[in-house]
Amino acid sequence: MSKLAETPQPQKISKEEINNLIYTAQQLEQQAQQYQKQIDILNSYYTEIQSAEQTLVELSDCKDKHNLLVPIGAGCFIYASIQAAEKVIVSIGARVHTEKNLLEAIKGVQKKKSEIDSQLSQIRSSYNEVVERLSGIDMLLKSV
């Protein structure tokens, strides 16, 4: 087979098809931006959950009246004296909180962390599919 036969020839695409591809690419770019926003939000929440988990685990190692560094957000911590570490207040959604023992709270946080990790995986997969489709359209348009 000759080298000329191996080289892809520019495709003949109508102006209407080109416009449709450009429109589709714009929609995919918007979709990719939305996925990226969701990924950023979930990454932030995941970091918050990790911090809560770390604090709860450290709390489980504390004895009564023990000093502890407690994260308060934005990379800031305060020293706190723990009077009793058997129970914690946990959000159950819609601004409703309940008291749970420390082990239940740790398990709950770990479950949330696992759910967020799963969601992140799904959204990243969808994001990658959109990026691949965009890449395909870009290559197709460049071959015209």
C-alpha cells in the first residue's frame, strides 16, 4: 500500500454540518464547565469531611479534660479543652442535628466520604467523556 493511501484526506463537510459541529462544541464546553464546577464543589466538601473525620478520630483518642487542636475552617485551628468526648452533635440534613456517640459519628462521616468519592468518580468520568467528544469535534473541524 502506498503512503498516499494511508494519509487521511480532508473530509467534505457542508457549511450547515460545520455550524452544527460548532454549536455542539459550544454546548459541550458549557457542559464541561458545569462538570468542573461540580467537581470543585465536591472536592471542597470532601476536604471538609476529611477534616471532620480526622477531628473525630483524634477526639476518640482523647481522655477527659484533654487539650485538642480543633479546625474551624480556612486552615485555622483553635485550642479546645474537651470535657467529655463520648457524644457529638451531627447534622442529619435540612439544618437538623442529632446527638450521636463518637463511633456512630465517625462511621457516618466515613459513609459520607465514600458517597462523595463515588459521586466525584462519576462526574469525572462524565467530564472526561465530554472532553473526548470535544477533542473529536476539534480534530474533525481541523481536518476540513
